[in-house]
Amino acid sequence: MRRRAMHNERTVISRRLLLQRTGALGVLAAMQQLLPACMVDSLVPVIPPGIPSATLSGEVIDLQISEARLRVDNRSASAMTINGTIPGPLIRLREGQDVTLRVNNLLAEPTSIHWHGILLPFDMDGVPGVSFKGIDPGTTFTYRFPVRQSGTYWYHSHSRGQEMRGMYAPLIVDPIEPEPFRYDREHVVILSDWTSESPGTLFANLKKLPGYYNFQRRTLTAFFDDASRMGWWPALQDYLAWDEMRMDPTDFADVTGHTFTYLLNGLSPSANWTGLFQAGDRIRLRFINAAAMTFFDVHIPGLTMTVVQVDGQNVQPVSVEEFRIGVAETIDVIVEPRKEHAYTIFAEAMDRSGYARGTLATRTGMTAVIPPRRSRPVRTMADMGMHMEHQGMGGVETSGASSKPKSSDETIKAEHGNHKHGASHSAGQHEISDEHLMVRRHSEIPGHESVKHGPDDHGTGNQTIAEYSRNMMHEPGRGLEHSPRRVLLYSDLKSLAPYPDQREPEREVELHLTGNMDRYLWSFDGKKYSGAPDPIPFRYGERLRLTFVNDTMMEHPLHLHGMWMYLENGSGAFLPRKHTVIVKPAERLSVAITADAPGRWAFHCHLLFHMEAGMFRVIEVSGHEHGGYS
């Protein structure tokens, strides 16, 4: 595709800009280290964590971005605040309104705000170099857009690691129609990771040594334990195989609890955020993972959680005892404490190197037992897609969405009541006609059988390939496979009502998730963003399938701006739609997309340093508008 120079100058992140962004992280780190802490503290205010934030609502909302020092557990570090707090203020909108948000930048560097999961015109999306140029120091940028949906979302900076430094906050959109579930009170639970090291320092350390923060590597003692369990020769073969690949089976998180403190609503575990209730209340907990680099496994001992919404979209209720929430995902649950007890909200980092913690209680000061941390998980060769042709489904017993999906023509008469409360009532959503009442409850799951990798090894930007890949939405993920609790699966998710666009995808685009841990490079199809500037073309109004193949040994939360991804999990006409999907190691996962949003949209891994290291692309939706679908 030939690119027009003037068009690129306005909208494409150039190689120079990407290098500038990466370089800026290092400059910020160096400047911070040169100044004594006392001098830095005297330049900017020091704020305690978890300051209660006002709720902002109305037609016009003003946000001010400034710098402060955040103190967490007797350590302070440079931070970015929204209206002086971390997290920033809760913005509460109403479906159907038009909103104006004025963002005033008081920093000495450019900034931005991205409205995560919100459908809006592409030039209001807030991604520097893609949808606008950013907000220069001392200037104000005005965002204007109609609110076309409802649910739990969040907003954050899309500039230079600022979200890791505190620029994140919840955003709730109340629906026009009554909610399809009942609750008496609600609490926002926003999870994040915090360190006194600057993002530039962390990134530089990972570039020098990718395992810099991994202090859970296997030891000689672990080898003897494995040998006694597996036998000497199998244990030795396993160790030699990992050594040959120059990989570590304990590599679950690039940045760990060695430097991170995990926060819940801006508070450390020792500070213990408390959400109040009265016995018998039905409590809605709006979980938001606003971390930069951390997956969390969440459970509340003594309480069952009923999942009612995922990524802002209503789903058919699912009762679980634990769920994994990837970076940038949101999950809404309802719990019903029957007694005047305290209950611990326990959000354990996926690599088990730490946890965030809060408490549900009937009065302040109450605490509950903190669960013991589990042993750190270990990767296996199945995470690299090895020998899967001999193991069927990778040697894992299937459940939920099975490897033998039911016929796609299996139908059931949907109840009219389900159609009243859609996942959200987007502007322009068509009424569901009578022929839609006969809807498929089951459908094929792309990749439910193992697929052998093609001959392309993706070049020097990629370290390994998954020999075989397959869909794993019916599996909880490494570290949860032996959980005694009922864990939420992607295969459990079904939209509350069928969406209007039930077309089969016209074409398929396959993207491989690639990386080189030795050099700390992350990419799609072996190419960093700076080496693959051409956008991925979508045609306006088309229905297509986007298939992700994970050739790395890490989970990736992939986020598409501007459009929904319909998770092809076998739910027929009730495919759930998401803005962020987790793709497991060696997984082949497909989503259906209706290209109903003209413009240029960011698509990337939402692990901050993976995006910064190159796992980023632009998707361009071109063509004439003709109504489309919602």
C-alpha cells in the first residue's frame, strides 16, 4: 500500500516518534535520579494514596493533569495526578448524553487521555500520533462525543508511561433502561501496580536483563524436587530444553512484587481499603484492572460472586468463586454477604509475587483473614505448543466449551425479555426483528482443534514459535488449573441478548503475537511497530474475523480501540463482546468484528512495556458510511 506523506505526517506514529517515546522514559528516569529526594519533594506536593475522589458528572467536565509525589508505605515517588488524586476522579455519565471534557495539562511534558472502551469518533480517542498530536504543556484539549453505551469503563494516559505513574481513573456510564439485575449498593474496585522506580528505569532494566525482576527462578533445590517427582532423566531433559530456548519456566511477569506494591483503590494491602455494607445487601463490585503490567487472580473467601458484566457489557449471570482479570479488563460482580462479618477482597498477582487487598465490612476498622499466597506457577512445554499432536488438546481435560462444539444450527426460541436489556443500547442499534428470535445457542469455535504452525518463523524479532496452537477459552489459565474454586472461563461468557449483526465473517486476518525476550522486543508477526508502519486495512461495514496466535510464552491482553471484539467462544448468537481479550501462550483465539467506526484506531498489547517495545499496530477503517451495525 502506497502511503501519502502528508497523511502520515498527521496520523502515523513514526519511527522517530516511537524512539522519542522510549527515550523520554530514560530521560525522565535519569532526571529523577540526579535530584536528591528532599529537593524533589520540595518542588511538588506529597499526597497520601487513596484520597477519596469526588464524582464528576454533567455535560461539561474539567480535568487538570499535574505532578505530585505519591507516598505509599513510607516511600514516595514522582507521580502524575488527575485533579490532584490517584486514582483520578470517578467520571459518571449517562447513556444518550453529549459530553465535553476539557483536559488542562500542567505538566512539563505532553500528555493525553484515552477513554478506554468508549465508542467515539476516532479523533476523540486520545492516542498521540494516531488520533491526535497529544496535549502540549500549558494547553487544554477539549474532547467532545456522544455517549452511546453504558457500563463500567476507565480512562488513562496514553503517553510516556504516565498511566504507571498514576494517571488512571474509573468511568461509569449509567444506562437509559433499568439494569437487568438488582443491587442495593456498589463499590468501584480499581486494581493497579505502583513502584518508586520510574517507568524509564524499569524499561531500561528489562532491556538490559529481561529477568531483572524475576526472583522466583528455579534453583538447584527445585531441580532435585522435580527429579524426585518426575525422575532424573525427564527432569534433566526439561531443564535442558528450557536452557536451549534461553527461557525461564517461571517467567509470568516482566515486573514483579520485587519492586511493585499492588494497590486497591490507591491503597496498599497494609492500608486496607474498606467498602461498607449492611447484612443482606446485594453489593455490586465494579472491578477494573488499571495496572500497567500485572494480571490479578481475584477471590473473596466466604462469598460467591455472580458475574453480570464484562468490559462494560451485560452477560448472562455466571456464579464463580474466582476470576482472572487481565490488564485493562473490567468485570462486574454481585455478592450477597449474609452476616455482619468482614470479607477480604484478595487480588493475587498472577506470578504470586504479591497481592492487593481490601475489605468488605459493616463498619470501618474491621478486618478478615488474608488468604495465604499460593506457590508460584511454572510453565510447561504445552505453553510453547510443543508435541500437541500427540496430546490431543495439549493433555488437558476439557470442560465448558468442549473440543466437540455443538452444531451451529442448534437453535432455541429466545425470550422476549432478554432483548429488552441488551449489553448496551448503542445509538443506531437496530430493533431485533422476528427472524432474530430463532437464535443459535451454539456455534463453531475457531481453533478448537490444534493447528500446526506454518513455515514462517517471523524472523529475528521472534524467539520461538508455537509448534501447535489451539483455542483455550475453556481453560482457566496457568496457575489456576488446580484451583479448588470455580474459576470464570471465557467459555462461560454469553451476551444477555443477541446483537443485530449476526453475519458470518467475510474474511479472516491472522496476527501472530511474537517476541524476543533476550532483546526484550515485542511485536506482531515478528515486526515491531516502527518496522511495520502500514495500517491493517478494514473496510467500513464489513464483518471479519481477527485470529490471534500467541507464539510467546506469556499472556497478552490485546486491546482494540473504537470497535467491539465479539469473542468466538461457541455461544452462537450470544457471543460476548469485549474491548480487551487475554490470549494465553500457544493459544489460537478468534474474535469477530463489525468494522463500524471509520478512522484510524490503535491496536496493541495493554502491558505497558510490551506496547512500548513494539507490540502495537494501527487499524484503518476506510470506505463510505452506510449505516453499519451497532
